[in-house]
Amino acid sequence: MKQTDSNKKLIRQCIRGQRNAQNLLYNQHKVFLFGICMRYAKDRAEAQDILQEGFYKILKDLKQYNQVGPLQAWMRKVMVNTALMYIRKYRKVNYVEWEDFTHQKVKGSDISLMSEDRSKAIIHLIRNLPSSYQTVFNLRAIEGYSFKEIAQMLEANEATLRSHYLRARTALQEMLKKELY
């Protein structure tokens, strides 16, 4: 999908360092990008840190965007990679340990799956998974990466990641049962 002329112009202006164009690009995509950050973060503050770091990388590397596919898809990939780097740097997640999470209580379970905003409730549940489960679940179930791709990204054993994904799904199912019944 080709970019429109106005998008191409905006991208060129951003590459040249024009602040008003960079602000416009940020404002056009911040909600979408923040949603990605919230899926990987443990709270809003961490998501904001990831967003800031990721958008800096987007602006820095915008000249590498080839303008063939949608800009938002390229930005999504940069943001996911930024989130993974953030997790590696600050959380020190170990993808080989086994964590029995299914019996732990969800923090702040004042969420309601019966409300209109079910997606926020589900994201809240995902954020309460252990970091290794949360990351693998997001990459597989939401981003659509294969286990082979995830193993390469996280530098972890593919079988271990499959196990983390299945445990994450089981834990989410248990949390959903508790919230619904």
C-alpha cells in the first residue's frame, strides 16, 4: 500500500527534523502506539516510558522506512521491539523458569468484564501475568508472531515459549472465570 502525498511530505519533514511535523506525526499515532505499550507494560508509567523511547526511535529511524507498506505497521514493529528491549533492560525476565501463577489473586480486581470497556479489563488481566507470560502471550496472540520468530526475538527456547504461552492462556482463563462467576 503506497503512502499518500501528504504522508510522504510529513515523513520528509520529520526526517529533516521539523518539530511541527514530528508533533503532528506523534499526535496522529500516539493512541495506537500507546495501546501497544500498555499491552507490554505493567502500568501506565511504564507504558509512557516505552512510548517515549519508542517514538524517539521512530523519529531517529524514519529514514529507514521504505514507504511501501503502511507507516503504522512499521511504527508498530518499532514499538514492539522497543517494548521488548525495555523488558530485557529493566525487568530481567527469565524465560526458562516455571512460575505457578494460576492461584495468585489479580491486583486491583475492581475491573468489570460486564462493562462496555471489556478490552481495558482484558488488558488489565494480561498486565497482571508474570512478565514472561505477558510478553509471550502478547507476541503470539495479539501480534501474531510464530513461536520460531518469538524465540529469535527473545533469544529463548521455542518449546519453553510454547509452554509459557499455554500457561498464560490457562492463567487468563482462570482469571476470567473468577471475574465472571
